[in-house]
Amino acid sequence: MSGTSEGPTPTADLIRPKVTQSDVTKPSGTGPLAAAADTGVVAATAPAPPAPPESGPCAPSPTGLTGPSDPAPAPVQTPPPAPLRTPGLTPMAEPAPTPPEFTDLAESPQDPRLSQNPRSAQDPRLPQDARPAPAGQPFRSVFEAAPLAMAVLDGDGLVVSANDTFGALLGTGPDELAGQVAADLVDLASDTRTWHAYREVLRGRQARLRCTRRLKHADGRSLWVQVTVAPLPPESPPGPAGPPGVLLSIADVSARRELQARLRHVRMHDPVTRLPNRTLFFERLSAALEAEPTAPAESYDEERGGTGRIGLCYLDLDGFKAVNDTLGHHVGDRLLAAVAQRLTSCADAAAHGRAGAPLVARLGGDEFALLVEDSTGTEQLAGLAESVLTALQAPFEISGRRLSVSASIGVVERQAAGTSATALMQAADTTLYWAKADGRARWTLFDPERNAHRMTRQALVSTLRAAVERGEFTLEYQPLVGMDDGRLRGVEALVRWRHPQFGVLTPNRFITLAEEDGSIVPLGRWILATACRQARRWQLDHPDEPPIFVSVNVAVRQVWDSDLVADVAQVLAETGLAPHLLQLELTESAVMGSAGRPLQALRALSDMGVHIAIDDFGTGYSNLAYLSRLPVSALKLDGSFVRGFQYEERQPREAEARQAESPETEPRQAQARQTRSEEAAVNRSSPADEVIVEAMIQLAHRLGLTVTAECVETSDQASRLRRIGCDTGQGWLYSRPVPPDRISELLDGHACGRR
């Protein structure tokens, strides 16, 4: 290379050395460029000084080749220069030139040498610290041309500048926005949480805030926008009053929100009836229960707000399954849609100009609910339920058919505070069950006392089987007395449950439950064994007295679910009680129509010598001709016949005892007097009852059956029963159910008292 000079070599020349005329004419493989190509590294320790500026026809062209005015030299074949390498970097293709509009971003005012070659600032082969920072002018260009609405805010939240998109979104010019409070423009102060986060971003203590807001456009349109507030990076250009605080950007998400709303509507509504579905119903219910009351129920007024109470009508269509089964689900769906329209009309009519009508929802199947927020009391809910029943009375015209449908409705109304959605729905479901049990096509109001009884029943069911194992049951015995001589002939074993929570419970509180869950089988075995053991003990303790028999009640399920014959045989063998001293009582409805296993069991027991008695005779089939074909030995007349006998002008002693335990209060005296007069009319002497009982006793005797009258409470009743030939009597006239020791005393006295 010809020519030398003193002074530093420019950085750009180190990276891309200039090719001079003398270099071109030199042979290949010599000179500094060839050396750089061989080593792969440009020497920086002994750079060749740049040639002085040349002028004239021999000056080099910008490409480093001789110009057309130069004298033609001898043609020299120059190989292409080897690719430049930087230590530690992989060779890569020549970067594409920077687009003109972004050229300024690649320049750095801090290093004038780099500004000589725009490509060098974008060259990825440069070290990171050698690249320039962006300048203010290109940021301004990008900011103003961006399709995203943006505004630069200062540290106080005032708008420094906004782009045209920001102004267009808010329906104003960007210049008019300068100096305005950004929080007011995009509603960032509407809730405390968002406002606090926004202030934290302005103070540099939070990285970003993103929220969704609904804005009002200047032309009246409502827009859903996503607002993002984030600090600007430190290298951003300074604003008029120093470095700007944050960048506020707004994205119009109205279309996305509209799509989300449509999807939510589909997800939250029933496709058949177009009503809110179960999900939306419980969402509204939970929100209503969490709302704070602002006015008492008795002083409700729309301006003052809600009452803090909530009401629910929970209804189920009666007989809807038959429509689906006979006419098909397509007809059933159209019927459901028609019912939904009438329910909606009832809800709209019930609003009475208030802010909102009751929410009508389909909870599934043929179940609907009407939710009344801020209800004013049970009268409002009762009126709504009545209107629903009335609306459903008119037939429906579906596919050319006239269909009629009714509904059972459970009504619940209570204070919202302290009530959960689960508890409210449980109460409504229970009340709906009561409405169906009471006859359907009606509404029933939730009754806490009735529900307490249901809860007690449920508690008894859950502990019944374990109570048998824990030995919580005891037996009491009520005497059966001979009508002719007043002597003790036998006893009926009556079970009692000494419940640790509810006290002593009589059979009518738990026997039906035991039959439902099957615990009657082990309980029945225990009763049978205990009664037979006690009867044998009486026999051994009073050898000089005629032995008395013991009568034990048997449930139908015991006959079906257990080997009753084997159980009886085992108990008699273990206790030593004679079979004829055991009497098993079954209800009339259980014995009538017996066939198969029950009939075989009764005959096997009769063959063993055990007596079979029909309990509560006269309340069921009363078919004496059929009884003649069954192995029955005794009838027990239901107490309703005995109460129709000669009635003394006073309340029965049992009823008097009940009234003594429950003294009347003044408001209830009139109702109590009316009840007593009605009972007296029912319980007066009924010649028809006496004739019927006499005929049954005579026919039973002809069939070889003995007759016992239940519920004997007066001496007049006992006298008439004795006159028409009744064999034994049982009731309070003789004795209440008593413990075993009291029966021993009666045996010592040889007879029960008669009055």
C-alpha cells in the first residue's frame, strides 16, 4: 500500500478497510487485506495509515475501484475479499440495509465515527455496548404513527402528549388532551383497587397495570377498552418537563367483549326455554345473599333500596314425565317453553313497577325457580305462587293437542343475612316435597317446626341401626284383660327407644323408619327374644298363677327379609317358652292377599303352636271370609270402633292428660272449644258402630277366633263390649304400658282394676 500518514485510524476503517488503487494493482496474496483474509482477524495493532485525500482522475470511486477517467491499467484478476470476522462471532450474511424510516434509530449522537456508516450501527457483529441507543425523533415517529392508542403521562398522571389514535378513540383531538388528568379520561378512579395500582405505577413501585373499562365515545357509543399503564424505559427521550412517567395505551376490545357476552349468554341460558339456567341462577342467588340490606322490609321503597330479604318459589310440574313418555320429548320441550313464557309473564306482573322482576330460571328437567330479591314478606311470595298456579290452569295448545299441566310449589322467604344458597335450596326442596305429598297442584310455605320434625326423622334414620347394637331400646307391656272376669290374660310388648338426644320415643316415631331402612329385622329379633324371655321369667316367678301369653308385633318386612320361622323356633328353644304362650300380631293389610313366602311362614308358625293375631282389624279389607283360609287365631278390633260406643259426657282420660300437659292460652281458647265440640260429636254413641262390632264378634266366634278390643277407656265401653261377647280388652281403663315389674305386681293381685 503506497503512502503513509500519522494519526489514529477511524473505527470504520478497522472494520471495513478501504481498497486503494495501489492495492488493486498488487498481486493476489499480498498486502494487509490479504493478511486479514488469511488470519480471519483484522489487525488492529499496526494499522496502515490512510492515504491522503486524492483528487483528479486517479481519485478512488466510492466502491474502491478506478473510475472511468483513469488510464486503463493492465487487467488484474483480483479475488473477492474474504468475509470479515470478529473474534468470538460466527460468520453471517451481510445484514440487510436499514429501512429509511428507521435509519435514525441506528445512529448515536455520542459517537460521530459510527454515524459515518449507518450500516455499522445495525451490524450484529458489533459488541452490545458498541450499539447506539434510540434517539427521540424515531420514537416520536413510531408513537404518532402507531395504530394503538397511546399517551405519554408525567409523574402526576397528566397527559404530556397523545397520538392521533388516542384522540380518535375518545372522539377528540390529541392536542386537546395535553394537560388533562389521564385517570379521568379512562375512568381509573372508579374503584379503590384500580386507583391504588395506578398510583403505584406512577410512583415507580409497580411494573404495570392492566384493566378493562367501559368508556363513552363523543358520538354516544359505548366502548369496552383494555387499559395498560407501564413505566417508560430509562432510555426513552425526555419530555418537556423532564423524563415522562408512564406510557398509557388503550385497545378497543368491544368486539371481543361482545363475542364473550354472546358466549356467556349461551353458556348461562337454557336452549329449550331461553330462561337462565342453573349456573346463572346460583350466580344471581349468591350475589343476592351477599348484598347488604339498605332498608327494612316493611318500609321498602325503590329510592332507599333493598330489604335484605330473599324469597324463592321452587316448582316442579306434576305429571310431566307422562307427556314425555307418551308424546315424545319434542312435545315435552315445546310444553316446557310454553310454561316458561307463562312463568315469565307472572314474574313481570309481580314486579309492580319495582326495579326488577323476579328471576325465572329452569333448574333442570321440569323444575323451575322464581327468585325474588329484596322480598317484602311471605305474602308477596304467596301471591306469586298463587298467580303461577292460576296461569298454569289453562290448557296448552301443543302440536294440535290440548295439554294440561299443574305444578307443586315450595315457597321459602327469609332474611338473606346468615343464609347460604345451599340452605335456601334445601329448604325449598323440602317444601316442594311437602306440596307434592299434600296432594300436588298447590303451594306450601316452609314451616320451621315441620322441618325440625323432618330433621329429627333424618337423625333417627341415621342412628337407628347403631342404636340396636348399643342397646338403646327397652320394652314396656300393656295388659290384655278378660272382659268377663277382669283377670290378666296376656300382655302386648311395646318397644321404646331411649334416645340420648330426643328422650323416650314411642313406636310411631321410628318403626316406619326401621321398616324403610331394614333395621326392623335386627330390632324385631331383639324384641321377640326379650319379650319371650320376660314371659318365661313371669311364668317361673309365679308358678301358682295361670301363665300369661305375650303378644309381639311383626312387620311384613320381617317375613320377607328374614327367616321368621327359624327365628321364632330358636327363641322359643333358648327361652323355654311354650309356643302357645306366644302371639304374633300382623296388620290386616299385611295379611290380606298373602301368598307365597308370607303365607307359608304363617302356616308354619301356626303348626308350631304360635298364635297369629290380626291387628287394627276393621281399618283395611275386613274380609272375614278370606280370613277363614288363613291360620289366624285372634282379631284385635281397631280403637275407632270402640270410641263410637256409649260416650260419657267428658273427655277421655287420655285426652284430658294431654290437655293438662298443654294448658291453653287465651288466643287459643275459642279454637279449643270448637275442637272439643267436634270431638264430642264424633265420639257420641253410634248405634251403627255397636251393631257392626257385634256382628264382627259373632262371625269371628263362629270362625273359631277370639276378639280383643283396643283403646278401652271407660267402664261404659267395657260393659257394652262385655255384653256383645268381646273376649279381652286393652286400654287405659285397665293400664297404660308399664315396666315388667308392674306386670309382676298385677300377677300378684290376680286382676287388673276395672271402672
